[in-house]
Amino acid sequence: WGQEARASLLGRVSDPSGAVIVGARVQAINVATNAGASSVTNEQGNYEIPYLLPGVYRIEVQSPGFKKTVREGIELRVGDRITLDFTLEVGSVAESIVVTGETPLLEATNASIGMVMEERRVTELPIVGGNPFYLVRLTPGVISSGGRYAGNPMDQGAASNIIVNGTRSGSSEGAVDNLPNMAERNSVFSPPQDMVQEFRIHTASFDASIGHAAGAVTNVSMKSGTNTLHGSSYYFDSRIRAVPWFTNRFIYDPTTGPITPEKKKRALEGWLHQRWGATMGGPVVLPRLYNGRNRTFWTFGYEGLYIRRNLSGTYTVPTPAQRKGDFSELLRLGSQYQIYDPATIAPAPGGRFSRQPLPGNIIPASRQLNPMYKFYEKLYPLPNNPPQMDAEGRYNYFNGRIPFNWDYKAFQHRTDFVPTEKNRFFVRWSYNKFVEDRNDWTYDTARWLHSNALHRINKNAGFDWVRTFSPSTILNVAIAYNRYYDTGLNKERLKYKPTDVGLPAYMDEKAGNDHTLPAINFSDYRQVSSGVPRLNPVSVGAIKSDLMKYAGKHSLKMGW
């Protein structure tokens, strides 16, 4: 488990003489939701209110014989443990003292080192791909171990592929709402920027409940709904971005050639990058049935990413002559390219064997009897790149239209329910799917056959319950589950059965549902097909229970 995503408020209540006040009621009220939690000072005048969602609070303190004291604008952040003491003045409870605009609070009860990235920086700092985990690289002592990233939402190493104060890459972890967000050392889900309240990264922690990560622990706190309906939307499109200055100079510089549509097309990058999304949140209100203001809140978000690019590659494919068995061109380069007839093996002196060369280095048509040959021949494109060939005829095929396509979509929902000050619940689920299409070098002859067809799918759900048994005893129970897939799933290869390529019919029965296009490989030519693609899921489940007990000046926490 990651560090606690919520905040705690603690302190001491006394009278003007410094004597502690026992039994004073301290209430923390979230300004946005009007939902709150409370505690009562103990025999030493101390109180603590844990598990408060990040946000701005109003703190009210009252006790018989004293004026009610209110402090407004108290901002609590992810993982904060803030000390806030009160001195009550003698008077009637009906009278109140409101305090605002005081010195910002300092966290003096936690030895952990790190940084909080608040909502404004999360939403306004530019990230090409919108992955909030990418912002951990702004923390002192943190550097990226994978070079430059666009910060795309499906970059699963955004939270873990970092080096923190000298620790090894891959030793950091990420969490969302204090629920695990990891599988195979990767962060499996990236929430949309506009749904993030804030996050904290611990680069050095001394709290046993934070977890086992040797590096940093990053905990993202999602926004909760409020009493008002609110939302956001965004859209980014590479087609409406500004043309770089140097590109414009090249296009309109007469020394680089006349200004033509072909020149502009050549100068401008041939790629498309689109990212869009929307979020919405508010109270749960069912007309004439249920009014959830101050009690029940929801948020929902969607994000999509669409990237289209073309890559290029140079490969070696059989020439028209070689497809007919004619390798005479290679023989001109030297005898090392001589092809020998395996059917002419005969004993030779010295316990050795000899074979006869094929005349002219040509394999006769009568010897080309493999039933698979004609099928695979049509999969290879014809050579089209003579200028780049070496002396042996390698690198004779150039493809400048190899797809590089990304499609991503993500959904996230959270519901908070605060029926009373003694019970607080939230439930959250998320789903995201990423499909990558690249490396399809036979794009012109057999589309999809060699696409990596990467499928990265994550399904996540979590539940959290805070129960206040008494002002000094509080229980927190949480359950989380991740179902994660990250593998190639090329369905095009699954369409082929052994008999389709000329193999015996009994092999169809042997293969069953695991049939795929058989892979063939040569020493110089490009390989065709590969193994059977599968979706291999990884399931990660977790449950935790924390019990907090306050006794005198001490705050005890135990759990598993």
C-alpha cells in the first residue's frame, strides 16, 4: 500500500490561562461539500481528526462556558498531518470568534521528505500526453531513467521509471486514492489531469504504513464531487498548432527552392496527435427520490488519445529471379555463394562427404515442390530500393508507410458517501485500454500480419470505509483489485490454419484453437510471422485495515 492519500488534523485546546479544556468538540467541515468529521479533546486537551479528503476546511471548536472559535481557509493536502492548536475565550457558546488570514500551517509531525503537487500545477503545467505521474520528475532528487517522455497516459513507467536519490530505476511505486496502482513494477492507470485534486511524492519516508518501495512512493488523490455541479473539457490537435519558426523559414526561404505544396508537405511532419477528454462531478440528486447534497457525491471522467504516424524501414526480400530459384547474381561475387545439391551427397576420401554444385546456381523448378512456397512468396513485397542495396543485394526493399498508430481510451468514476460523521465511504472504478499498431513491414502485401498489436488493458476497483467508534478509536478498511493485460494480440495471424499454407490436414486438429500462421526465418531475409499471440492477465488484489487509537499525548496506529 502507498502512503495515506488523506490528511490528518491534530492539536490541543486550552483556555486563556493555558489550562487544557477537556471534552471540547472540534469539527472539520469541507467547504466544498459541507460534509465533515469531528473529535472531542481528551483528558490532556488533545484531539485528532484523520482521513480528511484534501481540500479547504472550516474548523469549529466549542465547549460550554467558552465562545465558539472558527478558523476558516484551512487547506489540507495529500498526506498532510497538520497541528492546529486553539485557545478559547471565556463567554457564551452563542458568541463566536472567526479567525482568517493567518500564517500558513507547517507540518511538524512528519519526518518524511517529498513534495506536494497541488491542483493548479497538476492542471496547468504542460504535459503533452496528460499523465500526471510524469510531474514527479519536478521533485528534487528525482530524475528520469528512460530519457525523454511525452507523458502519455499509457506510459506505464511514468511513476516507476525514475531514479530517486540514487535508488535503482523501477524501485518506486504509485497509488491512486491510497489504493495500489501497480502491476509488474508498472503503474497501470493514469487518471486524467482534470480529475486529480493533487498528489504527493515521498522520496524518503519513515512511516511503516507507506509500503516496501525502496525509491519514491507517489499517491494521487482524485477529486471528489461537491455540492455544485461542475465539469471541464479539453481538446488538443496537432493540426491546429503553430508551425515551428525554423520550419517556416525553410519553407519560405527561396534559397531552399520554390515554395510549392510539395515543399510544404515535405517540411511539415506527417503525423497526427489528438487528445481529448471531459470530467463532471456534483451531488447525487434524484428528483423527488433522493437529495444527496452534503452526503453523496460523484465524479466521472473520460479521456481519449489518437496518434497516427508513418515510420520507415529497409529490409531484405527475395528478388524476382530468386523467387524462381535463380541465385546466379550472387555467384558472381565469389564461390562462397555456390549452392550445392543436397541430393548428390556422396562419400569422399578421408571420411568426408561431397556434394555437387547446382549448375549456374539455379534451383530447378522441379525441385521447388514445397507446398508452402507459393503461399509465403506472395507475402514478401518486391524489391524497390536498388540505390541502398549492398553488393549482396541486401536492404533492397524500402517501406515508408509502416504504420505507427496509438489508440487509447480511459474511464473513471468515484462516489463518496458520508451518511453521518461516524461513517465515511467511497468507491472507485476505472477502465483503460491502449492498442498499438506498429512494425507492420508487410503493410502493402498483408496488412496487420506483422503489427505488434500491443493490447494494454486495465480494470481497477476500490472501496474504502472509515468508521469512528469514539473520538479516540477510528477504523479504516480498504479493498482494491487490479486486472491488467499487457501483451501482443495479433488477431490477423490467428486467421490462418496449417492447411491454409499447404500443411497436412491432421495439423489443423492438433493445433485446435491455437492455430496461427507458421513462422519462417532465413539467415538474411526478413522473418515472416511469429508465435501464437495471447492475452496474459496479471491480477493484483489487496486489503488493508488500520486502527488508530489516541491516548493522552500519543497517537497509535496499527494495521495489516
